[in-house]
Amino acid sequence: MRQPVAYIPLLSLVCYSVLLAIVLRRAGSDRVRRSFSVYLATMIVWSLASFMMHADLGLLPTIAWNRLVVLGSTAMPITIFSFVRVFIGRSRRALLVAGVVSLLVTQVLNLCGLVVEAAEIRNGVLDIRYGPAVVVTGLSWLLFIGLAAFDLVREMARTQDVVYRNRVRYLIVVIALMFGGSLTNATALQSYPV
């Protein structure tokens, strides 16, 4: 492996893959498990593409791997929103359909080079030039992560069940960590797979 920072998404890939295997091996096929599995699959795509991009193995150009990173990273907020809705037992089907449509539009923009215009590894650091449609991906990300967080906070306020409240609290912490991790894209750390 030519780039040491590639170990970060490789570790992420292994963790998400193990977690998905555990979830899939459990008996039953309830909606919560299926929804969580879809979320984990998007994280596996994101992690694999990030690993391949940062490892710089020469299999595909960096921009091709980056397009897959964008696929995983833009699907993630929609799948976590869907998981939260299933977890709390409430439906927002219209918003989920809007999320899938926005994901499809984003991927068309992605393939046209309007989300990321160029991406390459220079001296071990990812150099990205964003296109004008990166705003669309950012707004979609904020909308669905924000809605998931809002729904969880509201659910925590509604419930009196202590065990369930703790489960909801864990998900709120996860969403806060996702948000904090994504903020690194607005700093000098954007070149690294944090």
C-alpha cells in the first residue's frame, strides 16, 4: 500500500463488513435489520472506494474512485434517515422518495463531473477540485441528517421507557459523530479519510 492514510478507510471497511455479517446472520428479517443493513452497505461502498482511492493502487483513476466515494457518502444520510424512521416506527415515505430522487439526481451530476471536477493523489495527499453541484450534495446531506437527528430528539422526549430512551440516545450520539466527522471536509483535514 503506497499511502499510509489508506489504513483508515481499510479499518472502516473491515468494521462495517464485520458488523454487516453479524446483522445478516441474526435470525429473522425484520424491517429494522434490513434498513440497518442497507445503511451498512452504503458505508461499505464509501469505505471501499475511499480505501482504493487513498491506497492509489493504480487500478482506476482517482476520480473514478472518488465518484464511488460520492455515491456512498450521498446515500448514507438517506439510508440513516430511513433506518431512524423504521427504528422509531414512523413513516415519512414522501421524504424517503424525495431522498431517493435526490440521490439519483446527485449521481447523474456526479457522473457528469459537476460534484467533483477533479481528484488526484499528490505526494500522498488527496487533491480535490469541487464542482458547482457539491452544494446539492451538501444540502441533501444536511437535510436528511438533520431530519434524522430531529426525529430522534423528538422521540427521546416522547418516550418514558428508559431502555428505549438509551437506544435513541446512542443513535443521537452516532449522528453527532457523523456530523462532526463531516465537518472535517471544511478544514485542512479534507484531504484525509477522517
